[in-house]
Amino acid sequence: MAKGEQENQTAVTAFLLLGFGDPGSHQVLLFLLFLGIYMVTIIGNLLIIMLVVVDHHLHTPMYFFLSNLSCLETFYSSNILPMILANLSSGGRRNISVTVCMIQYYFFGFLAATECYLLAAMSYDRYVAICKPLLYSVLMSSRVCLQLVAGSWASGSLAINITIYLMQQLKFCGPSEINHFFCDFNPILKLSCSDTHVIEQLTFFLAAVCSLPPFLLTLTSYAYIIFTIVSIPSISGRQKAFSTCSSHLTVVSLFYGTIMVVYMLPKTDALRDLNKVFSLFYTILTPLLNPLIYSLRNREVKEAFRKVVTRFRDLKFSNKVS
């Protein structure tokens, strides 16, 4: 659009978030479904954090990383799902100011990049535990764990701060409809009447820096882990080694698998609705499944939960008796 045409158009100050379109008769059902998902996600992740804090048997590097992941997933869901619920309560589409939209995208980008590095740190922890068990206490000391977690959160904020600064320089002069259920990068850029070539190229580079190194580290860690497990002579030893990393491997596969599908699919109108469906996996279902995967597949977490329930029941019984 020419500069003179931009100046003659009224600047857009709010977007219309289309969400899933007009839900029609399914509006109440969808609202209850996403409300249930949100409640289970928050309760499940907070329960993981609580168990790690109160049970001293879970005061290990693996569960320290897991509690950070659960904390991240709690923020992640709270950034996306309340907006979906608000949209559904207003008929499937809702006005959102440009500022609020930018804030939502900021936290989405920050938390997604942080999760990449946090999953990589967790895979490194499993690599050391299985491939170098005699050096585990040295390589995964409390100081190293704190540095890895702090580095994950700091790395997540670096790229998104640069991206959001550039996005704030964009001008929006119509149309104002975002055909998505949250404020993602590509749908926002499509509405800008500014030249977006530079920000697209820079953001692609930053996204590669934030996602490719942790992804390659995760792949390398599991390549060594699988090689080590296969080399274990006894079946019980292989099963025990695999059980210590199977939950994390499942989470990594879900997270990276759905993200790759979403961002590698051609950006065509025919695939737009399919893109939304896959976006649901890494924005909503992954935070929901993480605590379920770790609690159902992890003996130590189940044992910690049983102890807490028993302690609460005994306390309740003693109060009744007294």
C-alpha cells in the first residue's frame, strides 16, 4: 500500500478475533469443553508443583525441571484459554485491542521459546542419568540445574523482546479480522499495512535460534540414550532405563510434532482450519496432557500423590475424632 493511501486510512486500534467461527448450537458445549480442559490443566499442573515441593523424595533435578515445566504450562494455558472462553461466551468472536493482542502474543512467544530450552534441559538430565550415571551428582548439581532453568527462561525472553519491539512499529489500517483463536504472529502480520519483509526475515532467524539448538540437543541426547539402552544386556535393565525417560520423550514428541506440522504446512486458505486444529495440540492439549503423562507413567509421582492423599485422610480422620 502506498504511503499516501496509508495516511488516508483510519488506524486500526482493535482486532476482531474470529476464533472457531460461529459455533451456533454447539456454543455451550464448546464452552463447557474448554472450561473443563482449563480446570483440569490448572489443577493437574499445580498438583505436580505441590507434590514436588512437599515430597522430599522428589527433590531431584528431574522433578525440579518438571515443576518448572508445570509452572510454565499453567501460564501458557492461562494466556490462551481464557480468551477462547471469552470468545465463546460472546458468540464465537470478540473484539480485542491491538495492545492486548500484542501482550498475548508476547507471552505466547516467550513461553513457547522457554519450553523448547526447558525440554532440552530435561533431555540432557535424562542423558546424564542413563549414559553417565556415575557423574550424575557432579554434572547435575543444584547450581547447574538452577543455571539451566534460569538460562531457559532468559533465552525465551530474548527473542520475543526483539520481535515484539518490531511489531509495535507496525501500522494497522484494515482489515481487522484475525482468523484464529489467539493472536499468533502470521495472522497479525497479514493485517499490517506496513512493510513486513524485514520483521518476517528477522523473526524467522530468531525463531530458528530459539528452537533449532534445543531441538538438536534433544535429538542428540535421545540418540545417545537409545544407543545406551539398547546396549544394556538385561531386559529388566532396559525396561528400567526406558521408563525413566519415556514420559519426557512422549511430551517432547507431542510438542515438537504439532509445532512442526503447524509451521511447516503451506499457508493456504484451504489448510487454515486444519492449521487451527493442530494449533490446539501445542497450545491447549500439550499443557493438559503433560501432568497426566507424568502422573500416570511415573511411579514416584503416583507414590507421592498416594502419600499426600493418605496424609490428608488421616488428618481429616484425626480432626473428627478429636
